[in-house]
Amino acid sequence: MQSFKDNPGRNRRHSLWYERILFSRSVNLLLGVVLCVILPFWFFRDSFATSPQSATFITLFLCAAALLATVSVVRQIASYPGARSYFYILPVALVSFGLAYLVAYVVNLPVLESVVIVSLVCSIIYCFAGSYVGIKYQSRKLAVVPFGRISEFCVSSDIDWRFLETPDLHSMRVDGVVADLRAEIPDEWQKFLAECAIHRIPVYNARQIHESVTGRVHLDHMYENKFGSLLPREDYELLKRVFDVIAVLLVLPAVIPVMLVTAWLIRRDDPGPVFFNQIRMGFKCKPFKVYKFRSMYVNPGTTFTAEGEDPRITRIGKVIRKYRIDELPQLFNVLQGNMSLIGPRPESLSLAEWYEKDVPFFHYRHVVRPGISGWAQVEQGYAAEVEGMTKKLEYDFYYIKHFSFWLDILIVARTIKTMLTGFGAR
């Protein structure tokens, strides 16, 4: 094997110094402050010659803080599988600058409003430009050690996989090396991996890479997480409950008229009860009654949901299912504490028992409160068969393992998109 002293580690870093500067977070933030905060003020400096000096410093500080918040939040959300930064730039920027201006207004601080508006516009343009450059020129390149089940994990088209034939990078430019660390790796390849780590070239377990790309935790290596690593954060669990109650109380005034109209349409379409109540498996495997708008005829015949066109579903039922309106009564389940706004979807007791026989670790998904929407729903849509349920369970375990505020925000954003597009309707 060629010595690392001659090539791979050091030459790799020297040859890519300009790329590291171009994509450096510190450099990007500094450039953003110059272009989006200082430059707008400099452009309007003559208009504010008579303004108090305090207004200048306060405006610059608030704009810089809003820009920093925008970049940080977008990066945090975009770090999750399948999340594209450009989709969240505009709403995050509007909220960040809006909150900054609201704070100044409430505290009665002097601000230069024109500078804030121009800084907002410049920040949005700058972030979109950075997102475009990142997508076009910053594709992730990973070298692959060809042993074990590596071909099962290195399949994502978003990554430039570079399979190695010999334990040497030569002059190859890579962002890291991927290996199936559970496989039997020859001694010369193990030495190669050690040399990579010594020269600060990241070495990744193929299973972790697969998880970060797909957003799923493979069931066949659940034991690698030792269950303890999948326990949700208790501090966020408490805050999440507070957020749920506040959010429901805020949206109910707007949602109740929609619910009343939906109830009237259901009765008009097919006389009978407006709601469909069912006992489902809940938090810590405790059964509870879930509320939904009825979307089927009163006497539909069979009780198992089929794919495609279903004659048991009413005309209004097709609409409320497609846009998730049938789930709105579950806001009252949230207030009762049986559910959360975000979490794994609760299953009926019969289905839970059926899945438990065929899907390992199924009951572990009840370690968190079930939700109206969840990671599996926005990623996969509706699944009923065992194979689809196994994949859904992998998404649920990813959510539990990465249980956090930002992942919930991402799911909320995707749920809104789902309601607008009808993705995953059943």
C-alpha cells in the first residue's frame, strides 16, 4: 500500500483548500453579513444621516442576528434525510426577520425599517444562491471499502460512491471512507482505515450512512443501538407536550369552522354518525379511543382498508382522506394527552397484534406518544401490508432516535405540503 506520507491525506487537503474556503460556514456567514447587512446600510447611509446612532447599531445587530438565525435553522432542518434547504429559506427568513422586528417594536427600540426590508430581501437571495451552489458543486464523495454487505447500504443516488479496488486513495478526492465495520475486513484494509483516521479522513460505518441518507433505522441491526440510544429525550418530551397544547389552542378557532362544515357535508353525503371512533394502541402500549371524521358508508361490509379505489368510501370521504381533514378531530386527542401533533401513527389493537407477530420490535414504537402526523407518513405515505409496515417501522425508529424540535418542524412543513398535494392518500 502506498504510504500516506506521500499522498492521500496531505495532498487531498492541500488540493482542496479553495473548496474548503468556498464552503466554509464561517466564511459564508461573514460574507453574508457583509452583503446582506452592512452593504444595505451603506447603500442607504445618506438617507439616515440624521438618524440616532443607536438606531444604526440596533438595526445592524438585529439584521445580523436574523441572518444568522435564518442560516442556522435552514442548515439544521436540511441536515435531515430528503430535506432540501431551498424549500425552507423563504418562510424561515420571514419568521426570523419578523421576530427581530417584533422584538424591537415591543421593547420600543429605534430601527431603520428600510434597512431591515432590504436586508431581508438580500438575505433570501443570498441563501438561495448558497443553496444552488451547494447542490450543484458540493456533491458528497465517499470512498467505499468493498467487503461485507456494503452494496446494500451504498445505494443512494445523492452520493458519489467511489468503490475502491485496492486499499489506497491515490489522488482521489473524497469526503470520507465507508466500510461495513461488522464484516471481516482483511488486515491491509484495516490498516488503510486506520491511516485514513490518522490523517483526519472520516471513516463511516455503512449502516450509519444508510440511516442518515434514507431516514430509516434497519430492523436487522436494531441491537446495535442497544435500545437505550433510541430512548427519546425526556427534557424535549416535556416541552413537546407544552408545545402541543399551546399549538392546538391557537389553531382551534380557525379549525372549528372547517370541522363544522365537514360534519355537515358528511351527514349530507351519507346519513349516520359524523365521527368514527376506534380503540388504538397508544403511549406505553395503553389503549385509547381515537377520533376521526367518518369517511366510509355506515355499512361498508369488510373492515380492512384496501389500496386504490374503494367503493366503501363516500364521495366526501375521498376528499377529506386525501387532504387529511378526517384527522382534525384528533386535535382533541392531543388535548387529552393521548396523542401528540407529531409522532408515529397509532394502529388499531387488532393490527398491532398482527404486526407484532411478523415485525420484530414493533411495540418499541410506543415509547413516544402517537401523532396525527409523523416521519413515516411524510416520507412513505400510507402502508397496510407487512412489508410496507416494516419500512414504516424503520422510519418510526429513526424518528425516536432523532427525537428533536427541528425534526418536528421538518415534519410539520412536510405535512402542510402533504395536505396541499394529497401525497399518501388512501
